[in-house]
Amino acid sequence: MRSEDIRKIIEEECEDYFLGIADLSLEEYDVDDKYKSLICLYPRSISIGITLPYKIDDPRIYKNNEFFSETYRKLNYITSYLSSLLEDEGYKAIAVPKDGRVKGGIFISLHNLAASRADLGKIEDNMVITQEVGQRVNWGTVITDAPL
């Protein structure tokens, strides 16, 4: 799968996004054992970040999480679709779930690890901080054994 193909899929869902591909087997961070077993089976990652707007006229959107729910839905759709396409090509792939209710734990940390490894930003305070928009990005991840 080419990055141009991935971009076309993402652009059907959103306009302002980040995309990065990384080899997690080269990970130099001190990773937990639960990551090591995943990285052995799925050594590469596709990171997708949907940029959150800088200004929102109605602050209730943040309080009610409506906007976040929409970006999570988009990320789940995009990562599931990419994962299915990779599997159709004969590779193993997992769309890492994105759920706004998850606090800490493997999936949020794996999103951060993959985005950081793809040079999309730096991990600070358990968040990926991008140069362009800071922390105003929601991340989705696909891990795979495909030669990306």
C-alpha cells in the first residue's frame, strides 16, 4: 500500500490531518513488555492525526465531547478500513481502537508511541505535541507487518 493510497482514504473523511509511517521494531524508548509482543508481530505503524480546530464558537462542544466523538468515529473508520485493505493484500494488521472514554492504558500510549516514532511530534506529559498545532490532534493507529 502506497502513502498516496492512504492519503486518498483519509482525505475522504477529513481535510486537515497528519500521516506518518514508522518502523516500531527500531523503537528506542523503554517500552513495556505488552508493547514488545505487539511490536514483534506488528513491527510497522501508520499514524493518522485529525487536527482539532483552534477556535470553536460554542464551548459546549468541548464539554459535551461532540466534536471529539466525531473525530474518534472518523479515526475508527479510517483505521479499520486501512486495516481491512492490508489484510486483503495478505498482511496482518490491527486497527488500534480509539475511544474517548479510555484514560491511559495500552491504546492511547500506543497511539503516542507510533505518532512520535513517525516524527509527527514529541511525547510530553503523555501527549503528542506537534510543531504545527501543539496537542490539538486526535490520533489513530494501524499496526501491521506490511512492508510500508
